[in-house]
Amino acid sequence: MSGYRLLKHRQYEPLAKDLPETIRKKALWAQVLLGTRGRTPNVKSTSGYNARWRRTPVQGYHYYLWWIPLSESELAATSNGGQRGQTILVYGIRHHDETDDPINLISLDEFEEVPLLSMDPRYDEQQEVGRQLASRQISLATVKGLPGSGKTISLFYLVRDLLGRTDTQNVLYVTYTSRLKRAAREFLFAHDPELERKVKVRTLTEIEKELTGLPVHVDPFGELADFERFLETQSPQTLRTWKRYPATLYTELRAHILGRTFPVGYQLPASRTAEATFTTNQVAVDAYGSARGLSREEADLAWRLAERLRTDRFFLDQKAALAALDKVRQGKPPAWLRNIDALIVDEVQDLTLLQIALLAEVARMRLRSRPDQPLAVAVAGDESQIVQPSGFDWGTTKDLLREVLGANPTEFEFRHQRRSPRNLARLIDNSWNFYGNLPKPLRPSANRQSFVDDAGVELSRAKTPSAQEDDNGRMLICALPPQAAGNGEGALPVWRELVEVLAALPGRALIDLSERVLPALAPAGPASEAENKAGEVVFLAREIKGLERSTVLVHGLNDTYMRAMRLVEDRTTNIAHFEARRLIDEMRVALSRSTDKLVILEAPDAPVLKALELPDLEGYYTISWDGLLELLRTEEMSEIEVVEGYLDEVDDLLERGRWEQARQRNRRAKEFAMHIGDRALLREAEEQYIQSYLQEAESLLSRDRLREAYQLNRRAYTLAEAHADPAVLDEVDEQRSAVREAVARKVNAVLAQAASLAGRGDVEQAYQTVGNAGELLAIMHDASLQATVDEAAVAYGWLLGLRLVKGDADNAARLVFLFTELGEVMARQQDRVGTELARVVAERYRTLPHHTPLTPTQIGQLLEAVTAYLERLGPLELEHDAYAIAEQWLEEAFLQLGNEIQLYYNWALVAQGLASVTDYPVLDERLWDLENRAALIAGDNWHTDSRDERVLRFAALIAAYNEEAAKASHIWEQLGEIQLAADKARAAGDVERAYNLLRQSGAPIPEELSIAVKLLRLADQLQSKHARLTAAERRALAETMDALAAILAAGQTGDNAATPPADDSLPSVEDSSSESA
């Protein structure tokens, strides 16, 4: 993530220096966003001479930061084309009255490049976090702050500060949601790509999954609907009061039982933290009930349900956290997690105590391994923004961190709201009063905020054209039409019309506290375009958390408030108070999402408005339903504002997993960008479209839905190729590698399971298990993984095949199927020999029966199969196990030979072939047996008297095997096999006979044989002629003969000795009358 190149006009600083600090800080933060993302959340366009310039508001509707992508400016033609699309020109901060003053750019020399690393938009309270943590040996900090107070920004820059120390090289930055993870990566790595090597940004679920391999729900409430369906199947007697509050019961089980249950042996702190924590082997109903203010029956019902669900499909993240904590305690985390120098945790209020303990244990592990090295730990959050079912409490969290890490946390509290307009901030502040109705233990411990954007005050004192009251947003009170008040048929057209109007422009949202609008608009079946639009703009409170919209409509506020107040007054059970706290949290979230216009869909006399002290706030108006629709319809936005707004909303929809709605909105943004010919926006829209597939793939990958993740990644690759941006292609390839690693982990786990089964002797189950790995590989083509799986399949498949071959049952059909399958596997790996072997085995069982008596013809065919098997394996010089099937077949043939003496030769010939390539220890016994059978069948002189050519061939083979070469030679001569007769004559040392046999047959006579015959004949002659030789001649001749004898003796036993072909060569048995032995 290289970020964007910023060029700032040289007159920027001189013109901005007299503006209030708040304006300058907001403008600086806007520039950081431009350098990071290439755009800001709120953008106004211009017209006329300054068309295509963008304006980001930095103080109400008065002051704006002016900027433009270089590719859209008049200087585009003068720039380097390769950097044009990633370069942004920042002109200055201008008042609204200067909007029409022309900006004339002459040259890029008017600008200077501003590195992101040189910018720091933090206020003093945010910088203090970095100063203190970067200066201590062991530091622990908690950062509290209400919405919009700058907690996340302080953490981003804290990472930069820490990495400025030479002893900080590895930072772990943990977020709860993937949206925050992407924001952190985007910010940090745009500042300095080198940070990618030093900073690991992970969601907590990613850490849990990496430590345990267990699947984890990214959004706990993602399983709430399934949980509610489960509760509907339960008897009222098993849940009693709990059944009326499914969301609260879900929170209770997840946060206050499972989220506070620790491994056996874990040293729980001896403070108030331990008062409401448990171990996995503990039944602590009374302690739990006491901690939560529940009756014995209420506590027992919840505890027993939690016990039932410990092994069920719910609460996977807590089960993973428990297992991960055990792994860390045992010292088994990956190396990168053991060697951190800093741990930064954002949105800690969304974590259960168990999950917080997991991260604390990671830090403690590092402290123990390197106690002399500094370690910084910072956690940030807002107790009043608990929408996830976490049960978070700052006091308990600080106690846990203090005892685990042995350090007192330094507390930083940001009390200044810097995001919402003044009157909206006051409204949010007033909603804090809701908590005062709750019992004190259920109230958040954080302080109320104060609004300190004093730019308007400063400007007013300076008599600058601005008014403090203009810093307010607009608060509109609008009563719903009567037909929309209930759930009747008349309500649906009202909501559809509203959704259609809201979706027409970006920056708008309807927060439905009643949770009835979206289900009514999205009936079962394929979604229509109108229903998709509802998915673009209608949110639940727990879905909208973390998002901002300029215009927010809130539905169901008064009903939710009245319900919460009734629950607060219920003195019979604390469960009602838990539900009230949940409802108040959701109301506060709903009221804090607007940055400009808040529309409360209630009657002006609704009690909730009085509780919010709305009449005392400025910028408060009432409006009719028709007037509201007209106001929304007539709002104007330029094309650039529409595109920028859509692009921001798409990011939010993607974070919420509303993939189709996000793409639908993105395509609208692209159409607008194409219409106005804005290349920068068009490029952003296309990259965001690619990102939509990458993010959906990432979501599926986190849930182990690998096939779908890979398919989406390939869709992203096709788009990225057409987009032709190397950085985007790299990101797509990086994700493909992540999918491949996930597949590889699963494949390796399957192979390990198969190996374990095979080790226990269950090769059939091992082979079937490897088949499961084959299904995983169907997800994506990977030659290396395929080869690994195929190798295991062949190994276990061959063992299974041998077992079936040796089995007592008739396994012919199974063997045909198995070896056909193995042949396909080996063909895929281009193993020609293996493929042919598998074909031979499959064909044998396809054509010859298994465990059934064979006819003589079938025995011959079986021996041909053995020969074919050996011919393919022989040259490879493999170990004995490779020949097990051939040996089994040979034994099978032997047992069925009976008195078929005409087949003895074929069997013996093949058996000698097997013995020539591997151990066949029973060969002697088998040949001796056949020789005896032949004598019984054909008489003692069977080897000479028989007239059956096949019997004589067997006699010749037996004679040669018994080292009776001369006898074998005569039998081969009798059969007319002169070459074989000559070979055996030579084996018997009868070179004269061998010479004569070859000469009679007209066959070529080997030169060495011819010389040997001549030598022997001359030696015979010399015996009668030697008398007339002189003594010296006799002595010389004797010496020569001695030397020749020595050479012959050495040659006879040496490696280079020439030997005639043996009978154990492998001629085909298809035509036994023409083979050569």
C-alpha cells in the first residue's frame, strides 16, 4: 500500500497560519486521509471556472480544504504519466465566500511535495499518549474516549512514535473488525511501506484462528438469528424469564459466562476480576448469580444452557479464545507473536474478558522471555459504545491488565468530541442521562463528553465572516404517517417510498431500532432492486456502529426508550435491567451517527424528546412527512459529490457484508464518473469494485469457505488484469496465496489424519480420507499440493489394493475401481510406469475372476499379467514391496496348476523372472514340487521320454536350474532350439559342442567361442608334438599357458566375465515355442 503523493501549494502555510488550531488540525487530518486513501469522507464540489476542484469541510459550512487529483487538473499534461493517477494537489483552506474566486495554476513548481510522515494532526492529549509510552521501559496505557474523540487516530500515531525507538521493531496492532484492520493497514503502510515488515495488523479472530485452527465468527451477532431460532425450540420451563430477551440471553452466555471462563490452572487475579470469573471444570452458579445480581433459578438456567452449548455451533469465538489462551500459556504461539515489542488494541470494549486475557497473556509471555527489553501495551475503547455482546467493564479490564502485566496502567481520557456539529454533540451528551435510570453497577464508568470545537468562537471574536450558531447541525422531528405506525399492509408502501428517496443520493441512512423495517421490505425469495436498495440504506443499531452519515433518520426511538424505562422499573429481576442497558446502548449509537442532519421519526410530544432535552437545543425543527420527503428529494449534489459519497458508502456496505448492495452502489458511482469523464474517480470506482470481491473473499476465507473465496479471488484477478495496476494485482495474488495456504493447512491436516489411520492399520479409511483432500484441491489448481496428495493416494491405495488382493472375499469389482482410479492419479502426475501398472492390475481383475478356480487358459493369462507387471517394474530396481501383487498372483497361479504339466514351464519361467528382480524365497520349494509332480504324471524319465514339447521345455529349465547344463543342452537340441542348446553347452564348458551346434544351424559364431575351439584343437595337437620342442620353448609355452589360465580364472569370477544368457530372462509366454531363455 504505497498511498498517494501529496503536492501542497507553497502559499498554503502563509495563508493558513492565522486560522484557529481546530481548523488547521482538521485540514491536516484531511490531508492525511488524502495521502492515505486518495479521498476524504465528506466532499463538496465546485462549478464554473473551478470545476473539478474538491472541497473538504473543515469548519461547518464556512471553511474548506481545496484539493484536486493531478489527473483532473490543468497541469495533468505537464506531469509524469506514471504518477499522475496517484498524485493529489492541495491548494489551501478557503472560506465559502471565496468559492468562485478562480484558481489559476501555471506550473507544478508552485507546489512542494509533502511526505505523510511529516504530518501530525494530533491534539496535545493525543500526542501525550505517544510521548509517555515511547519513553518508558515497560508501559501500560488505557485510552478512553467517547465517539469522535480521536482514540483511533492516537493509536495510529502511537505506532509511529514507538517505531521511532531503535528497540521497537515488532508491533502487533489488534482490531476487532476487518474494517478497522483495513483502516490501520491503509494508514500505517501508506506512511511508510517499510512498516509492513515491522507492524502486524490482525483482527482478534485471525489471531485466535492462527493459534487454534478453529473457525471463528467474525461478527458475534451474525449467529444471533440462528440462536433465536434455537431458543424458539426450547421449552419455556427451561428458560423462563430469559426466553423473553433472546439478545440479552445471548450476551449473557457469551460475555458473562463463556467469556469469563478460563482454562483450568490459569492464575486468576485475586481482585474483583476474580469475583466473576470461572474455570472450565467449575460449576459456579452461585458465584455467577451473585456477580450478576440474579436469583439462583435465573443463574442456574443460564449456566446450564451455557454448558449445553459449549460443544454446540454457537460462541465459536469464545471457544477459540479459550483454546488460544491455553496455547499461549503452554508457550506454543508462532514466533512472530512471541517477539512483539508493542501491543496496541483498538475497540477493546468489543472484547470479552477472556479475549482481553488472551492478549494480555501474549504480552506477559513476551515480558517473561525478554524481561530486559521494553514493552508497550495500549488499549483503547469506549464503554458507552458496547453494541457487541462483550460485557466489557473498564474497572475489571484494568485490574486484569495490572495483575497479568505487573504494571499500573496510565489512563488517558479524551473528553472532547471533535466530529459531530455542536448541537448534535449536545444531544448525544444528553442521551447519557438514560444511563442514570439503571442500577449503578450497570452504568458505564466513563465520563460525559464536552464539546470543544472552538473554531467558531475564535472566528467570531476575530470578526471573521462566521457565526458560532452556524456550526450546528440540523435536528428534524417528523411524525410517521398513520398508515406507517403499525405493521399493516399500509406501512409497506410508506417505507418503500422512503427507501427509494434515501437511496437516490449518498450520505443517508435509516437506523431501525424497531428491527421490523428491513424484514418487511425483504420478504423471502430473490431480492428485487427495491429490496436491494433497502439493504443499502437501512441499518440496525449494531450494524451502523462505526459508520457516519451526513443525514441519519432514526425510527423506533420512542418505543425503544419507553420499553427501556418499563424494564428499568421492573424490580422482580435484574434480567430486565440487562435488556434496558442493551437498549440504551443502541439508542446512543443511533443518535451519534449523523455528521449534519438528524431526523427523529417521532411525534413532537414523544417522551424520549423531553428526556433528551431537545427543546433546549439549537437547530431543532419539526417537519411533516411530505415535507421530509420533499426535502430529501430536492437536496442537491454535484456529480463529484455523488460519486465521492457513493464510494464512501460502498466501503461501509462492504464492511457490513452487504456485497450486492455495495456493488450496486459502486456501479452507480462508476456511471457518474464516466458521465463526467473524471479519470481519478473512475479509477477509484474500479479499484473499489475489485476490492469488493477481495473483501468478500476475505470474509469467506475467515469462515473456511475456501472454494467460494477462491472463485471470488479469481473474479478479482480478471478485473485487476483489465485494470492493469501492478499494486492491485499484487494484492490479488497475495490473497490467492492466503487461500492456497488455507487449503494447504487443511490438506496437511487431512494427510496427517490419513497417516495416523494407516499407522493403525486402517489403510482403507486412510485412502478414503486422502480422497477428502482431493476434494479440497478441487477448490484451486495447485500442482505442488496435488502432487503431495496424489503421492499419499497412491501409497495408501496400493496398500489397500494389496490387502484386497490377499483378502478372502471376491474383491474383483473393488479392485477394478480402485486401480482405475489410481491409474488416473498417476497419469495426472505423468507417471507412465505407474499408470501402466495400475492398468495391468485393473485389467487382470476385469478379465479374470478373483477367488474362483481358473481354467488352464486363464492361468496362462494370469501369468501373462505377472510378466507384464514385471516388465514395467524390472528396470526400476524397486524394493520388494513393489512386487507384492506380482508375487501374490504368481502364488495364486501356482496353487491352481494342479496336474496341468503343460503350464509348468510357463510358471517356472515367470517365477525365475520375479526372482531375478526381488526376493522370492519359495522358488526352490515350488520348482522342486513341480519336478516331483511331473515325475508322478509322466514317469521318472519324463524329462527324456516325453513327447510333449511344453514338458520338455520344463525339463530343460529344471536341468539348467539344477546346474545340469549339459543335460539342458541336449533337451534344447531335441526341441530344435539350437541357440539355447549351444548356450547351455557353453554353460557346461562343452565349447566344441556349442561350436558345432551353431555351425550346423548357420547361426553366427561368437569370436571368443571360435578362438576357444581353435585353442583346444591346437592344444590336442600339441600334446603329440611337444617332444621336439626345446626346453626353453616348453618353458615359454608353459609360462604363457599359466598366464592364460590365470586370466581365464580371474575372468570366470570377475565382474567382466562374459556369460551366456540365462534361462531366467523374461520371454513372452504368449508363444512359448519361440522365446529365448
